[in-house]
Amino acid sequence: MKQQIDVELKGEFIELNQLLKLAGVCDSGGAGKHLVASGVVSVDGALELRKTAKIRAGQVVSLGDVEIKLTV
């Protein structure tokens, strides 16, 4: 069963590594960059390797059994 985390977006976008930190998936932006680089993060079902990809409201980030949804 997937764990869903809703994160409220406070601007136009958030960088992927910062979103992972904000959602509590990792301890720091640097750890978020490492997760993305290791190829375990997908955005809207597609593998995402850009550490600072701009994630906007409505997009879903998946990492293992965790799903992060951006809301406004």
C-alpha cells in the first residue's frame, strides 16, 4: 500500500530535491539530490534524474512506496 503525502506549494514551483526534504523523505536537500541521482524517483510516472527539476501543483512524485502530491 502506498503512503501518500500531501505538500502545499507556496509558490509557482519547488525543486525536486527540496520537495523530498520538505515531505520528510530525506533529511536534507543534498540527500534529496542523492536519491534523485540514484534513479529511484519518478515524477508523474516517469523516471526523473534532474535533481532540481521544477515540480508544480498537480504533479505526483513517487519514491518506493511513497507518493508525494503537490497541492495549492
